[in-house]
Amino acid sequence: MQLHHTKNRFATIGAKLVIVGNGEPYFIAGFREKTGFGGEIYTDPELHTYRALHLHRSMGSSFSVRTLRNAWRAFADGNRQSTIQGDPWQQGGVFVIVPGGEIVYSYASQYTGDHPPIDELVTAARGATEHRTVAALAKGGGH
């Protein structure tokens, strides 16, 4: 999923896009250069975050008919895999987290290229920002 291409959709609703990868820290600069993503990027080569969020990790989730189909689609869209940066068996996920740490939306990828629909994420993020606004107003912080 090329979330960095839709960053403005998140920004217009007051949501912040943060990326957590599993490669070594020195890969971040190359990722920024390749994608143009200027937001926050963190890395977790030891996979602590991935385990805490119960994200899938297996060779089978990285090699299947579905992953080949997704790889072909990505290639056709102009995306090119250059080198492996991080754990090739670790699947990712997408989470919407409100201030205070509550996860209000989660999507754990089952296989490489498995992503939630972007409109679903924007809707979840919009709901989270509206929840935050309502909570601020309820506490008297919305002046």
C-alpha cells in the first residue's frame, strides 16, 4: 500500500501518518528518497512492535499465488522491489490509534500485498479525529 501517496487525505482530517518498518535505521533515508514521504518513520528490526500487535510472520505468507498476483499488480503500477530491507517473512498491518494509545482500527496483513481499502482507513481516521474532538470539547478543551 502506498499510503504516502494519500498522506494529504489524512492531513485534511487532522490525522497523522506514521510508518514503522522493520529494516535497519540506515534504510530510512533511502525510503524517504524513494517515496518522498516526509512524515515520522520508525524502525523496529527486533520486531517487538510486530509481535505486540500480533502481526503475521511466516515464509508461507510471503510466497503464495496471492502474493505473486499482488507483486504483478505492484509491478504494473510502476513499483519496483530493489532490495530486501528488513525481515522478508514479516507481514505488516495498519492501525488507527487515538491519543492515549487506544487502537480504534486494526488490520493485520495476512500475506504480502494484503492491505485494507484506503477509503476504509480514511473513514476510521476521520472517526478517530472526531472522537478526539468530542473528547476535547467534553473536557472543556475545545475553545
